[in-house]
Amino acid sequence: MGPQVIGLEITELRLGLPGGGDSGERRVKKRVISEGGQEVDVVVGWPPVGLYRKNVVAKLYVKVSMDGVPILRKVDISCFKGYSELGMGLEKLFDCYGIGQAMEEDNGSCEYTTIYEDKDGDWMLVGDVPWLMFVETCKRLRIKRR
């Protein structure tokens, strides 16, 4: 009789993920969540994503710089409804009045003008394009002296 092999299954080398069975089936971790009296199986992945994060509206943060102010700020332009609200928000943020008025009518009464960089890298005057196009294409805002 040949030598008997006992208990060598533990030291056997196999290709595959650790913990994989002999059947080759992939084990999927599931979590049971009760919603409205019904139990629902939810696949758990990494990183775990909370249910509250799935319904979050996208925010459009844009860097804003102003000549003479050493600190850059970030503004969520999706919370404004138009150029006038954006101008009023920038006035409050930088404590400089007249920015919103300069956006609406370029009559030269304000010493600042507001420009933005679009996705193509071109600098344009704020107010030259419709608001929704501005929101989609704006990468960066700059308030500069005339």
C-alpha cells in the first residue's frame, strides 16, 4: 500500500479568493433591511454608502477669487436662481457692494467686473450666456478690477 495522505487539504494551494468554497460560487454579503413591513435584501459593498447619501442633490462648487483679497472662497452656484442672486451673494461674501449691479448692466459704475472660466479654459464676462449654460460650464469665478 502507498502512503496515506491525511489532513493535507488545509495546506493545498488553490487559485482564487480566500474563503472561496470548492464549488467556485462567489459569496455575496447581504444585509436585511425592513422597509414598510417588508424585508429587503441589500448587497453590502465597500465603501458602504448610507441610504441618506443616495438622494443628495449634486452641488456645483466653484472657486471664487477677488483682486486684492488673498483668500479664495468656494461658492455653490446651484443654490442661486440667476445672475442677480449670484451678484448679491458675492457682495455679501466679499463685503463689496456694486458687484451684482455690474453683472446686470455694464455701465462702468462699479470698479469691479466679474468674469468666469468655462470648461474650455476661456475667460468670459458673467452674464454673456444664459444662466443654465453658465451653471453647466463655469469652472472658476474671478472678480477683478477694471
